[in-house]
Amino acid sequence: MDKMWAGRFGKQLDERVNDFNSSIRFDCRMAEEDISGSIAHATMLAKQGIIPWQDCDKITQGLEQIRKDLLCGALAIDESAEDIHMFIEAELTSRIGDAGKRLHTSRSRNDQVALDLRLYLRKEAAEIKSLIISLADTLIDIASKHTRTVMPGYTHLQRAQPITFAHHLCAYAEMLVRDVTRLDNTVSLMNECPLGSCALAGTTYDIDRDFTASRLGFDRPCGNSLDGVSDRDFVMQLASDLSIASVHLSRMAEEIILWCSWEFKFIELDDAYATGSSIMPQKKNPDIAELIRGKAGRVIGDNMSLLVMMKGLPLAYDKDMQEDKEAIFDACDSVKLCVSTLIPMLATMTVNKGNMLKAGNKGFINATDCADYLVKKGLPFRTAYKVVGTLVAVCSDQGLTLDTLPLQEYKKACELFDEDVYEAIELINCVMRRCSKGGPAPQAVEEEIKALRAALDLKRSK
Ligand code: ARG
């Protein structure tokens, strides 16, 4: 195919260079957005008397037909085209003749691609947002059944203090709510329309940028034509949001992997979300969770590619920016895939409450509560801390736990101990008493769940 810019050139482009230069393999996924943008642009041109209405109608009908033909497969993408913008314009012109050649009046591919990418990523962000909300819903639904399921909370992956499974899951729901807020912020910042920036320096035509901006659902046209064509903040920002979200997913995946190991056995994955080994018949591997953990590296890599690609680029458009698409598309695809796999994986897992409690009963996770017991009887915390430290050592020597240590041993360490210590350090009671706002006590977690549900409903309606 002759290039759109063939007039100035004496030779065809080298075939390898043509492939190297072409972006249609990946930007073809913005066909819908390219068509919507072009229809809005043509309508504005006609309204302003820049092209005849007759041509605008032909352009609109032609583009709508192309949209349909692409959708049903009647029109195949020509892989030798330079990009989706050139392909659609050439196809339109071959169908409707001269009217098609009027479409690119007062427009450049530089503002066209900036527009298409904003439209496309706005839609992707909305889809990812709704998936993340569903994941948070799933976590909260499971949590609401486990507000009394005691498990050890960890620091340094060492058993630390008693919490509940609900409390643990809600921590992830909080992260996801922030992920959604970040996506909302990104979309509101990205919602300025670059169309009308043209190549870099605006245009001599009497265009109406407010019209196209509002037609395409933007809050306003962007304020500077150089910035309009060269800004990719919205791509980097979305990639950064997605990196943070995938860090959350990878942490969740890591805990799932730990929890279904024999060392923990807090949960068991449904057979549909685990795999076997080709040699070890006993194995049930959490491959799916491992992949989710691994994908985070990829998304962070996409984010890095974008930052490094943009770093030091002079204004305005530079071809380097064509590299933005594969990176951000990959980040979006990966996060969507991970979230939509994680939802049913969590919803179908079995929770082994008995093993969670058993793990809680070892490891002295009620030692702080035991010290608090003495503090409530008047001992300064540091002194109480020391007393309990010696008791833990005694238990370790004798193969006992604080719950099974005889009262006379307690008394030996400190006179303030009484029979009621056993009730005070029973795990469920320890959890019940941790009723500070945001803590693991069932009433505190129930409050948290209520607040999370309200926050998610608000986000859903936005
Ligand atoms: N395919 C190009 C991209 O994705 C479109 C913009 C081309 N502009 C240009 N001046 N070569 O960035």
C-alpha cells in the first residue's frame, strides 16, 4: 500500500522498516475509540462550516459501517498498515471517496492517538475498577462468616497476637478500596481532551474544542497543544495504580500459597484452582496463586518501561511514545486476568478453622494479653513484660504453653497472678477484648465491614 505521505518520498519504505515502524498489531484494539473520535471530529468540522454536512454524514455512516464490519469480522485488519488510524482512514476513503479525505482536516495523528489512548484507558480503568470492587465484595462476604474464626496474626512471619480470619481478609479489602480510589483519581485527571492540539501547534481553522470534548465525555479540552500531544502522565499514572494493585494481589497470593502448604493448612483450594504434579502423585500445587504473585513483576516492569520511555523526551510528540501502548495494555490485561481468577478462587476455597486455632494455641500469641493482665492489676507494663518473658522461657523448657502452665508457676513469677489468668489469656477472649477501632474483635470487624460496604457502594455509584 502507498503511504499516506508518499508524495514527498522517492522510494517505498524498506519492508523490514515498515514492520518495525508499524504499530497496528497492538493499536488495533483502539479501533472503536478511533472511530468514535473521528465521528466527533467530523461533526465538529461540519458544525463549524469547515467541511460540508453532506461529507460529515458520509464520514459518519462510513465509519459506523467500518465499526460493524470490524466487529463481525467482515473487515480484516491489514497488518501492513502503519497504524489503526491510517488503516481506518484509508478504508474509509476507499469506501466513500473524497469525503473521506476531508476527515483529517485540522487534525494530526498526534492528537488522534493521544485521544484514542485516553478513551481506551478510561474504559479499561472502569472495567478494572469494577473487577477490583467485586474482589473486595468477595473478601468481605467471606470475612463476614469468620468474625469469630481465631487465627494467629504475624509479624516477621512469626506468630504474634491473636486476630480473626475476618480481620485479616478485611485488611486486603482496605487495600482494594484504596486501589479503586487511585483509579478514580487517575480517570479524573486523564479526563481532558487533547483533540484540536493537532500536530503540536493547534490550528488555523475555527474549531470548537469544547464541543468535541463534551461529545466524547471529557470534562474539558486540555489547556496547551504541546502538552496535549506529548502528555502521557495518564498512562504512567494508570500503570503506577496497577503496579500498586498487583503488589496487593501478589501479597494476597503469597498468603494463599503459604496457607495451603502443609506447614499451615489454614485453607484448601478447590480442585478447579490448583494443579497436580507430573511426578509426585500427592501434590496439589497452588500454581494459579503463584502466577498471580508472579504477574506483579510484569506489571511493575510495564510501569518502569513507561517511565523510562518518557524520561528526557523533548516536547512535543516523539515516536518513542508509540511504545506506551504495549506496556500499558499488558499491565491492564494482566491485572484483569489476575483479579478475575482470584475472585472464584477465593470464593471456592475451604477454610480450616481448626488448624487456624491450633496454630494460635502454639507460639504464645497471648503473651501480650498475659502482660496486660498484670498491668490491669497495677504492674507497670515493662515489669509485666519481663515477668511474662520468664514464664514463656519456663513453658518452653517444660514443653508447656501459657494456657497449660500450673498456677503455682505463675505465682512464683508474680504474686498478682490468680485463677482468672486462664480466662484472660484464652484466645477468643483475647480477641474479644481487642475492640479498639480497626481491631480484630468481632464487633470492631463488623463495624469495619459496614464501613467497607458503604465505601464500595459509593465507589460503585460514581
Ligand atoms: N502509531 C503512532 C503512535 O502510536 C501514532 C502517532 C504517529 N504520529 C507521527 N507523527 N508519526 O504513537
